[in-house]
Amino acid sequence: MLKVGLTGGIGSGKSTASSILAKLGTYVFDADAEAKIILENNKDVQNNIIEEFGNDILDQNGLIDNAKLAKIAFQDEDHQIILNSIIHPFVFSELDKQFDKILIQNKHASFIADGALIFESGLDQHLDSVLLIASSLKYRIARALNRGTLSREDIIRRNELQWTDEDKAESADYTIYNNGTEKEFIEKIKIFHREHL
């Protein structure tokens, strides 16, 4: 069974692609969700983060406040690298464990690792191939704003801390462009599934 990465910038349509692939029978490991679980439950990770970023990221109960952490971690590339270097090794380890488990269960024909920072984190080195979902910045900003969780400034700042679609496309094995209708995009994902998974 192939271990395939799925990545894309904020608002690219990566989550939609992931959802479609899951419906088609692919097992999806959500690396970003796993990172949040690790952050919430792993005391070593929490202590290392507090050591690096200080008490300013804590709430009144002495626990890490995710909003405060995000504000500091996403202010520049150096802070993001520090945060990722603490969490990502645990994510990689969990991915390998899940892959082995899914392989033994033999219920899925393919395994997707869904993550925003696959290239930036070095996760691509653990994978057989990577699919990039790329989209024009104007569409990405509009989609991200529609979610209502981030401001335009936050979206642009986070986008600037990630590789560009052009850089990712050079490293990706496959690229699907999401600049048309949702129906067209879904069809592209189905074709990819049929031909490569």
C-alpha cells in the first residue's frame, strides 16, 4: 500500500480533496489534527513549548492557550520552525504507527497523509509520493474568509510562512489545480484516485 501525501495552502481545497478521497475508500491520516491532539495531551511537548515561548502563551489555569500560541508561532518563520520542530517528530511517529495498523487491517486500498506543511516539515521524506492541491491566491483567500475563523491579515501571514504553490509544485509528484467549479474539482480528485491510488 502506498503512503501518499496530500498538501496545499490555506483555502486551496485540500480538506475537500481529503473528504472526497475518504468517501472513495482511502484511509486519511490528518497530520494537522494529530498535531493538535499531541499538543493537548503530550506533557513533554507542552513543557518544551512553554520553555521555548514562555508563560505569555498560557491561560489563567496555566494551560497552553492555542490562540495565544498561534499569535506568537505564526508571527515569523523562526517561531514557526521552533514550534514545528517540537511537534512534528511526534506526528511522524504517529503516522508510521497508523500506517502499520491500516496495513495489517487490510481494509483500505490506499493511505493518505493530509498535511499543510508536508514539504516544510520534511514529512515528504516519509512518503512514497505527494499530491499538491494548488489554487490562485484570490480564490484561496475567499475560501478561507468564508470559514470565518481567520481575518484576511491572518490568512496572508500564514500563507507567507508556507512555501509557494510554485515551489511545492516543483517537489510534488502530482498537482491538481482548483481554480474552477467545485464539480470540476471533485471530478479531478476522482480521476486522480482512479489512476494513482
